[in-house]
Amino acid sequence: MKIYLAFFIAIFILHSGFSQDFSPLEIPFFKGNSSIRNPVAGGLKNPQFSNIDFNNDGKKDLFIFDREGDVIIPFLYTGLNHSVEYRYAPEYEHIFPVLRNFTFLVDFNNDGIEDIFTGGAVPTTIEVHRGKKTQGALSYELMEFNFSGSVGDFLQVFLGNYTQIYCSSIDIPAITDVDYDGDVDILTFEAGSDKISFYENLAKDENLTSDTLKFILNTKCWGGFKEDEFSSDVNLSNSINDCYNFKEPNKDETRHSGSTILIIDADGDGDKDLLLGDLTNENIKFLKNGGNPQKAWLNEVDHTFPSTDVAAKMQVFLAAFSVDVNNDGKNDLIICPNDRNDSERTNHIWLYLNEGSSTIPDYKLKTKSFLVNDMISLGASSHPTFIDYNDDGLMDIIIGGNGSISVDGTKKTWMELYINSGTATHPEYILENGDFLGFYNFAQPIIRLAPSAGDIDGDGDTDLLVGEFLKGQIFYYKNKAGKGNPVEFETRIFPYKNFFIGNASKPTIGDVNGDGLGDLIIGETNNELNYFENVGSIGNADFNTSPTTTDFGKIFPAGSNYYLENGAPFIFEDKEGLKMLFGTQGGEMYLFSDINDDNRTFATESEKFGNIKTGIRTIPTMADIDKDGYYELLIGNERGGINFFNTPLKLKTVSTSENSNQNQIEVFPNPTSNTCYFYGQKSLYANIFDINGKKVKSGYFTEEIEVGDLISGIYVLQFYFENKSEVHKLVITK
């Protein structure tokens, strides 16, 4: 009795020493001999850029808001001598409130603290969050505006009565000092309008307090131009006092479908010129201001800006941002797509460094993949899965995605294989294959590849399934290598079983009914979660074409649409049993327990797992990659990148005793004096703890462990494999 009491005390000490949370993980990744600087920053798809000094070191950092998922992505400047180097800094994300559609950091009240202008909770409005610092800590509060009894938490203007300042959810307005009077004005397109409205701030004119934002509509035809109603061209007026074609400046005309606005003094003449992006155009247009600071007249147009260097051209709906990237005191230029749907997503963030002066800029293209070339990125819709591909006991990673869209509309998709080249406790990954399994030139159109690894046929090795979006069909790769060998796939089967499901198939493998065979759970688009019971035998998986049920776990309440286009299940087992982590369209992750095959409703443990929000269309997977007994969480998202997190979820531990016949690993001789051998797994990572819970030996072992250096006594021997651990009592005698 004393032996077993000591044994379980040691187990308790072993596990109670851990303190895990959902903190972000920084895992090293490599391409060849080169380290990837910010591999787990999550990708960039439609980013927007502002400067801010996060850490008060006097250097301008980058605040990035990506409208694909309304995600905040902070970067600290780490360069020297004006080099372009940044570090992903997720520790600053929590500072910011919920942001939508567009976001700019602008110090409107001149207190030295950047304030936030962003899309409002009320559609097509603009919110302002005032920045403040308390003992050096930055925080934000939503401003409320009260004019003549009209109260709201969005910007307003007096037009007979107070009403919102309009900004379309797909547009990017200009929020800057348009007329050089020292306060912040707004340029935006009205609903259905083909002209820019100028909302002038009267704070300086009326000597109001610095925190005041009081606007009038100065003109509905700023600069005198209008967008063409039949093309992406623009029409210019003939005079500084006219709107195009001498029409009434304040008369609305229907045309507007989507535009981005940046105004800067690009020619050093003291007034603001316009960089204009259009929903249907692949370029940025430059409109020169031939007027003056108080009266804009855009009378020249360059359709391929910058014409002095490589002109920006991408698919599609471009936006330009003026920020100081290399901390030389001069604003540089970043141009990237603004379209959430069919925009280019590789080589799509063009950085032009300003090699001129702060007053007369000269933009030179330095890279077409600013920041994103230092991340893991598969363009869009990243979908990771863990697999021990080379059977070395370390978890490798396969990532599928939605690939690229070129200017001519050609779409390509692929998967990448990253091998864990680190140690059992310190993982690091190196790109092994940039077109794993050869999907890049696949004969049929496929997008959003969704790999899932697991033992589907119960033969002890790891197979692979890959879902896809267009028809929801499944690729099956049977592993013929056998247990204990590196993966060797047979020729793929496609479509596998002709499963009848919806679009965007996302499979996961788990033994739901406990028969030793991997069952299939497949997420898709129609608020359905498909369960396919494996009706085959060991070594020969088999399934019916139609699902056993399309309402697996009854996880969707009536009228629910929370996983439209993104039902992403992941089945796993922790110390409490079989569970399911579920990624959704909106980005929240759900955790379910009581996973069963008898048509019962699953228990909901969390509707916001870890309060983690890495973007929309989240794709979770987990494994214990550092052998600490806890799952690490890897998440894909619609921006095409990945994020890593710790979790407090413990692996299932198989406790064993002298008479146990349930353990998968046999240890012999036991007791031993010098060497113990293990059978059941060829190579494993193991820890040995003494009776007080102190780790006395650890490492990666192949079939035997030398223990001759340990004193006589009772020890805990813990093996790690297949996302679980197994514990043995080891007796050493001398």
C-alpha cells in the first residue's frame, strides 16, 4: 500500500507543478538555413497601417489592423540605422477595443497620444476612441457626442439636424488635416456618390477645446473631380471653382461601389494630393492638387502610380498608407489590396521607401511582400494538422491553404510540410516541402485544402485526409509504412468514397465509438456536422457514402449560423475523455465534451475557448509538441497564417500498476539495476522522476534507458507518444 501511495503522490507532484494558460508561443521556423522572423504572426491579407510607439523607446512601431477578420497585429521596430526590421508583439493586442472595417491611429487632440478612428458598431458610422495614459499604460475610451440633444457614440454633422458622417463598410476614408488649420478633418464617399465629401472640423475655427470634433459639410465635390460611372476612370473639372461638367457640386449621382482614399503632399507644394484606389481597378491613381490648402482642385491624373518607379498593380481594390517604416523621419508608402474576397494574397504588400525628403518624397519599391515574407503564410484559409511524418517522436506540421490569385485571376493552392528539427522539449520547424503532395498543379480546380492526420484504419500508423472547398470532396492517403516507420503514402484516392456533404469539407479523425477504428467527423458550410462511422476492419477502413448523422452532437441551436462556411472540428482526448474543439466562421472556438455516437447532445464547455480571437474562419489543431504533458494549440485563419498558444489541457495519462494489462508499452526488467528496456514503441521521449517528484533523467530513447547512475528506489517513468502519456512505476535496485 505504501508503494502505491508514494507512486501516486509522485504523479500528483509531477502534474501540479505546471502552470499553463493560453499565452502565445514563439516557435522557431526556418526555410533552409534562414530563420523566419515572425512565423506565427497569423498572416496578412488586407492590412491597414498606422504608426505608434508601443514601448516608449522613441521609435515608431507599426499598428496593423487587418480588415479580414478585424484583427489587431502589433509590430515593434527592432531595426538599427534605419533598417527595416520588426518583431510581432501580441502582448499589445489587449490594449485595443473592438475595431471594424477600417482603423487609423490619429492624435486628434494633440496630447501626444494616438486616438482611434474606426468603423462604428452602428453600420456605416465612424467611432472615435480617445487614448489616454495612466502611469504610462495606454488605454482607450469610446467617445460620446452630444449636439443639441442628439447623442451618439459616432461622429455627427449638422445638416438641418444632426446625422452620422457616412463611411461605407468597404471604403477607407481619409482622416487628417485636409485644410492645414491644425485640426482633423474627414474625406469620404457618400452612399451611392461618385464624388468625395469634405467634412471640415471647426474646432480651431471656433476656438473650441482640443477634445472637440465638430464638423460641417464643406463640399460634396472635394477637388472638383468625380469617378466615372461606366469605368474605373476619373473625370476632372476645368476650373478650381467647378465640380466636373459644371454640375451642382452638392447633387448626388449614383455610381460609388468602393474606394480608398489617402491624401498626402506628394510634390511639396503645400497642398494635399490624392492617392485613390477603386473596387474594380488593379492600380492606384495619383490626382495632383493644382489648387491650394483651402481649396482643392485635382486637375492632373496619373493612372499608374508611382510612375517614377515600379507602379503598383495587384488584384484588386488597392489601398495606400503613409507611415514611417524605417524610422528615418520620412513617411514611406505601403500599397496592398483592400478586397476581402478575391484580392491578391501573395506578393501583395508593396513597400516603397521614401528616398527623397519629408517634403518632396521619392518612393522606391523595396519589397512586394513586406512583413508577410517573414511569416508562415499560405495566402488565405490556412489549415494546419500535426503528424509525426518521419517517426522520430516529434510532431511535424502539414498546412493547407487557399493559395494565390494572380492579376489575371488564376488561382493556385498548395500544402506545406514542416519537419520538427528541434528536440523533444524545444521544438523548431524547417520547411521540408513547399508543395507537399503536389497540389499546386492539380488538374481540377480546388481551393481551401484542409488536411487532417490520424490512424483511420486502426493499423497503428498515421493516414491523411484532405478536404477541399468547391465540392467538399475528400482526398485519402493511406499510410502503408506500418507502425514505427516514417510515413509512406499509397497513391491518393480521390474522391474518397464519394461522400455526400456540402462545400468546404474539413475532416477530423477520432475513434468516437471506441472500436479501435478512426471514425470521420467532417465540418462544412450548411450548419451541419457530419459523422461517418467506420464500418471497416483493422487495416481496411470503410464508410457509407451518406453520413451516419448530419447533426453530430446537436451543437447548432435553431437558427444558428455561427459556422457558416467554416465548420472546423478537431477531435482529441485529454485526461477527462474525448472532446471536440470547433473553429467557426466568426473566429470564436467552441469546446465540447461528452463526445458520443448515440445521438446525445454534446456538453458545451466553452463558447470562447481561451478568449482567443486570431481572425475569422479559425482552424484549430493540438498536440503536445514540447512533452510537458499539456496540449499546445495551433490555429489557422482566413489571413493564411498560423498562431501558436499554450493551453491548460492535459493529455490523457495512462496510469499503470504492477498488474496492469492495459498499457501499450512494456518495461523490463523491472526491478532493474543498470538498464531498462521498453517494448511497444521503438523510440520515445521519456521523463524519470524520483519519489519527491524531482526530474532526474529525461530525453529521447530508443528501446532502452540507462539508469545505472540512479540510486536504489522507486521512480516514476513517464513516456510521451501519440498525444498522450503513459506512466510506469520503475524500481531500481543495486
